[in-house]
Amino acid sequence: MNAKTGRDLLHWFGSPRDFEGDDFAGKGRIVKFVWKSAIATIALSSVFAAVPVLARADTAPPRPVLLITIDGLMPDHVLQADKYKLSIPVLRSFLAEGAYAKGVVNVSPTLTYPNHTTLVTGVHPAEHGIYNNAVFDPLGKERGEWHSYYSEIKAPTLWSAVHQAGRVTASLCWPVTTHAADIDYNLPEFGRNGTARAQYLMEAVSQPAGYLEQLEKSIGPYYLEPDVAANDRRIEAAALLIIADKRPDLLTVHLGAYDHEEHDHGPESAEAFAELERIDAAVGRLIAAERRVHPDAHIVIASDHGFYRWTHAVHLNAALARAGLIALRDPADKSVESWKAFAWNGGAGMIVLQKPEDEEVKAKVRQVLHALAKDPANGIDHIYEGDEIAALGMAPNASFAVGFREGYAMGSGLTGPLVEKFTTMRGNHGALTSSTMRPDVHAAFFMKGPGIAAGKNLGIIDMRQIAPTIARELGVPLPTAKQPVLPVRKP
């Protein structure tokens, strides 16, 4: 029996060690019998030589994976760190020791939740079902609710593949993971009121029940607050304990403070770069902890989107309201009474019709949008419709999508002027993206570990390739991810 066959037996039967202890004493004897019988049977190579069920074309051993996302990380900030005078030795080490992308073409819109979901599914938003950060809610009934719940994801995930293989999964602050049965140890991104009482909310939604309370004995109260840097420190502290205590085969960690500073002060600001240097040190500590328990682990650093300087907000819903397509309950209160068409704000604008089959309303919306696009001062780059939206893999319920030029993004106003110019520098993302348009919002990807090629520039890659690549290294199937795996391995 060769090593590959042994690994396949572990997958199908489990090791006798998996059934040790008083609770499994009887099962352990049975499994040991099955185990020994299986080894003897497979030794009869003449009998099983023609049976392909245990064969794997991929002969590399499965590896544990630590996947860390740095929200808002632009690839150039690592690739050209000297240019920006950045001290980020941990991230820069991937350039010499691993494989990396010059840029990652992310999914549209370039927002945190759709792209984080693509990172673990390998498919477009139209397939995985997370089209935006916030839920579509023109009447404001959801009070700013975001897509938080794992059941909203409509495609298989890396966690589900690893969990079904009987291996350990863990995740910290990853979007759309609340109540995720596939994640054994889970502290999801959930709750945005930012007060200390959110500790109790996090204890209620974390998994398994009571585990976060155990962690808090060492790290103190764990909750998400407006000080995103403090959140990252809590996430790191919890992750270090989970790595040491639970040794997950797949651990996903989302760090958000860099994105926060880029929003407030703009990309490449002193505040943002100072935060990136702090994150670099934190990533180093997480990698060191992972290497202590899994010396053969593969480390993946990725981001969800880049950033651009935001100078103008374009309030599309104000234009739709003036055209009679949105009725306001009280203009001073800025609330919606009823709507026929509403722009779903995601940096870009996704126009949803209450009745998609209403051709009269659709024609009126088209007329309004194209009239706005004729004036360069409105910052509209292109209006997408029908097959163009489908080609971007965006929300199928959007009848139109509005892309903006650099410096412009959709605003949330229902009244007032169409275009609002800011007096201070800000950062934004959410633009529509492809391999040729808006490279400023492209994401980052770095990977290193045993068997990974050193110093390999992958060029421009598709974000949908990352999940199947990680799945291959984990040794688990992810058949719904159709993009080819990345050539990250040594020849």
C-alpha cells in the first residue's frame, strides 16, 4: 500500500486514533478491525488494480491552510513597498518565498461581502447569492441590515468541503458566516452597534456555544466596535488561541482596519500606511503560530478590493425621485413611501425595478440614466443592461447598473443636488471591474508554503481561481468552482 492509498483510507474510514477514548471504545475496536481488513484487502493489488475510485490525479499531500484577508489591500502596496516607504517585511517575504499576483480581477461590485464570498466559493455573485454588503431595502424596514447569515450563500464553500471531509474548520470575522454549521469554531462578523453590550451578542452567535466565553477568560470581552484597529487586535488574540488549541485544517481570518483608514483618510494616506505596518506584524504572529502547529501549512494572503480617491458622490435616487419613480414619505425625513425603481448603493449603482416586466418604467429609467450620462460632470462611465450585467456576474434582479469614472461613486441621498463634491479626501471602492477597467480596485493575492514556487509572478488572475486553488492544496473537492487552479506549485 502506498502513501496515497493510505491517505484515501484516512478519508474514507478515518484513523483508529479518531475513535480513541471511553466514548468510542466499542467503535474503536470495530474501526481497527475494518482498518486492518482494508489494508489487507488493498494489498491484493491484483484484485483492485482496475478500481479507480480511490485514485487521485493529484499526488501532492493535502495541506492545512491559513487564509488571511487584509480588507482593502492594493497589490502595489506590497509589490512596490519601497516606493511607498512601507516597512512590511512579512508581506514582502511572499514575493521571494511564494507565488503572487500582479493584480486580482475581483467580482462586481468591488465590495467586501460579495468578494469575500467569492474567495471561499470560486463563483460570481450571481451564483453565490451575495450581491452587495447591505440587503436591498428601499423602504428602510431592515434598518441598515447587511448580509450576515451563512444560509444566504447559495454555493458550496471551502468550509463545507473541509467539514464534509471530517476535518476541522475555524473562522474569525469573516463576512456572511453567522450560524454556519460548516465552521466548527466560528466568531463571525456580526453586529454593528459598537457598544460593549455587543459582547453578549457575539457570545450568542459564536460557535460552538460557550466557546467564546472560554476565549474571553484570556483575551477579555470580544465584540466589534467603531475602533476597527481594536477589533483587529481582538481577532488576532482569539485566532492565536484557536490555532494553538484547536489546530484547524482551514482557518479564515478577516482583518478590517486597513480598509477603515483608507475610507476615512484615503488610499496611500499616512494613517492607512501606519495601519498596514501594524497589520503586517500581526500577520507575522499569526503565521508563526500556524507554523508551530502545522509546519506544512500553506499561507494565503488575499484582499477583497483595492481603493480609489473619492471626490464626488452621485445621488442616483435623487434623480429617480425627481422623475417620479420614487415617492418620498417626507422629503425632510428622507424616507421612501413607495418606489417603482430604486438604485441599490454599492459604490456602483444597481437599479432594481419593483416590477421588472414593466417596460414603461424600464424605458423611463433608461431615459433618465442616459440623460444623466450625457453630462461629463455627473461622472457616469457606462450604463449596463441585460447581457452586460449577466456577463459581470452581478445581481440578476438589477435591470441596470451604473458604472462611474474614477473619483465618483454612488451616494445615498434621496433629495438635493445630483452630484456632491467633498471638501476632504476620502477613499472608496465598489466600482465595477474587469481585466481592463478600473485596475485601481483590483485585489491582492499571495501564497507560500511547502511545494509552492518561490518568486513566481502569476500576473493578472481571476478571483474565482483562488478558491479552487486552495481546495486543491487542502485535498478537498469544490466542483462548482469552474475556473482553473492557479499554477502556484513548483515545477
